[in-house]
Amino acid sequence: MRHRQRLQVIPLEEKIDFVMRVFGFDKVRQVMEHLHWTWHFDSQPRTPTVDELRECAMRHILAVTSRPLSSKGFNYQKSGGFKAFWDGDLLELTFELHDAWYCNQRVD
């Protein structure tokens, strides 16, 4: 007889705390400095601090998790290199240097 394991439902707050704790904000800043990647603060370009990176990432996470899921079953938001993804279970934070994609289907 096979026993089914019950998956533990992790509260959203714990998922957010985990993602923010394990994400390599210091590595992102090092890469940004190496690439001379800047954001504009009061019209002055500069590389953001680790705290500013964390604040931006948290804004994206809260934006995707606080609204109802889209008709496609997920939310995402990206800017400044950060991309936050939420499908009601999976919470993902990435920092993208480059992306490309192709789709045969029409996107509305």
C-alpha cells in the first residue's frame, strides 16, 4: 500500500522571507558595478546600493502577490533587471541580464 504524503502549504509571508533571504543581492550589485549598470536617482545615474536593490525587489514581489492572478494563471513584473513571478504557489525572483523569446501564438 502506498502512502501519500501531504504537501505542507507554506504561507506567502514565509515564501517572501525565504526568497528575500537567499537571493544574492550582493552578487547582483557586483555584476551591475562590473557592467557600469546604473539606475537614475534624482536624475543622477549610479549603481544602486544593496538596500536599494532589496527595496526594488520587494516592491516587485508585493506587486505580483497582492493582486488577483491574471487570466493566464500567473502574474509577473519586471524592471531594472528584476523579474518577480507568482502563480499562487511558486514565487520566483530573478535578475535578468538578457532575454529573448519567440512564440508562434498570437499574444493579445
